[in-house]
Amino acid sequence: MTSSINLSLTDELRTFVDQSTGDGTLYATPSEFLRDLLREKKRRLEAAALRDAVLEGYQDLIEGRSIRFSGDVRDVITQAKRREAEGW
């Protein structure tokens, strides 16, 4: 699915887009350039969320909120729910 969006840019930003597109550049069109910028921003936000989740996991380990995995996922879930209800 494609969708269009109109953007109003300052002269400075328009010049930047123009310098980043066309012959001798990585991007053929301003649309291609802006799509790539948006994808990169999305990747950075997703990576930041993943880093935050990893740090939260480390903090759980530090504070003793962990369960040794015994090979039984249902058992781990049951233990985690019980401990969560008890406030760890």
C-alpha cells in the first residue's frame, strides 16, 4: 500500500534534500531519500526499545527477579506469576 504525504520544508531543509538527491548522490529522488531517513529513524527507535528491554532484564537479574529454566515453559510461567503476585 502506498500513500502520499505533503511536507512543508524550510529553505534550509529543502536545500539539504536537494543536495542529497539526484545525479551523483545515493538517492534518485527526494521521496527515496526521505523514505530511507524514516526507515532509519524507525530502526533506531526499535533498537533503543530492545536495549531498554535488555537493561530491564539485567536489572531483574541484579534484583533477584529470575527463575532458572528447567526446560518446562509452563512451570516457569507458573513460578513467575506466583512470584509476581507475592511481590518477588
